[in-house]
Amino acid sequence: MRTTLIVCAHSAAKVKNSCFRAQFQRINAHRGSKKAYVAVAHSMLIAVYHILKDGVAFQDLGADYYNQFNKERKINVYLKKLKALGWEIPKAMEAQPA
């Protein structure tokens, strides 16, 4: 079953504008592609379980689903990265609450 789910994860990670692709890209950047495929397969297994348990149809959450969380934190992380690259942060942006 694990092998089948990994193969399905490979296919799901190639579908544009899907939550599985977004998850794959997010994890792949930090942990590598093999672990990202396993994580996507795990998410797919959880989705299949809930589909079978509740008898509902699958609804893709969309590629932008993960970007909805912690917007303020992500802004601060990107500002720190820009500052590390030598970009000066305008005073108006520094005054924003974290």
C-alpha cells in the first residue's frame, strides 16, 4: 500500500493549483523530494480515510491554502531575508506590528 500511495503522490504533486502540489513544494524546499512525497502520500491516506468514513466527495483545498496561515510571520521572515541580502527596509514598514 505504501508503494501505491507514493506513486499516487508523484502524480498528485504534478497537478497544478492543487493542495498536494503546494504541500510537496513547501516540504521539498526544506527536507527533500523523497520525504515530501511520503508526506503527500500520508496526507492522501488521511483524505481517503475521511472520504470513506464520512462518505463525502474529495474537495481540493487549492494551492493557496497554506498561504492563509501566519501571514504576519511570513512577512517578517521575508523581511529578515531581504535585510540579510542587504536590502534596506523602509521606515514605514518597520513601524508595522509584528
